[in-house]
Amino acid sequence: MKLSDAIFGALLLALGIAVLWVVRSYPQIPGQQVGPALFPGIIATALCICGAILLVKGWRARGATGWVKVGDWARSPRHVLALCVVIGSVVFYILAADRLGFVLTSTLLLTALMWSLRVPAGRSLLIAVIATLLIHAAFYKLLRVPLPWGVLTPYAW
């Protein structure tokens, strides 16, 4: 799927304007020419300029391609199912991670994602378990990110 440059331009322009609106309330540092709003303001200005350029470019080209161009994959039931599984996985993780815990939720999600991509069930489960344990070790032990344990709280290590 391809969205028109005008859509992304409008989003960038809106983001730049929002950032400029917020940074104007940043406090000034007494005796300093520059304050905490300088660099976010510069980046927001650049976002506004780039957004305006994309908006104009996309507006001029809208007749040739339209606002949204759907790719061939959108006609494939397999690819649409995979997209739905990805979006459903994100929603499921948000709703279930605290109750089930990271390990169980991630294992279920990775298995479902690989199944939707036609990986055999046994291989999907094995890869999901190994990947989940590696990701958990990396985040929980090395990076010290507190991941939810959920129903496995009594077995937390």
C-alpha cells in the first residue's frame, strides 16, 4: 500500500506545528541566549518545511496515483490474514501481558505470527520458546527492563 506524499506531509507539518506550540512555553535560562527550546524548535521547523514540501509534491501528483494505492498483496487472503494476525498480536499483547506475563504472551504471539507465515507448528513453537527466553534474558537480565511475570510470578527468577 502506498499513501500519497500529501498525507505524510500533512502529518509532518502537524507534528512540527505541535512541537513548536509546546516549546514556546519552555522557560528561558537567565543570562543565556539559547534555552531548552532551541534544538526542539529547530527540528520542528525542519519538520514543518519538509512536511510542506511533501504536501505540495503530493498534492500536485495526486491525479497520477491518487491518495492511496493498494498493492497486489491486499488481494491475497494469506497476506491479509498475516496483517490481521500482526495487528491482533499487538492488541493481544497490550491486553494480556500483565495478566499472562511476558513469557507466555510472547510465546503465544510468536507462535501465531509464524503460523500465519506458514511455518510448521512444531518448528513455530520451538522457535517461539527459544526466542522468548532469549528476548526475556536480554531485556530482564542485561538491560534490567522489568517485564511482567503474570501467572508465572511464583516462578520468577
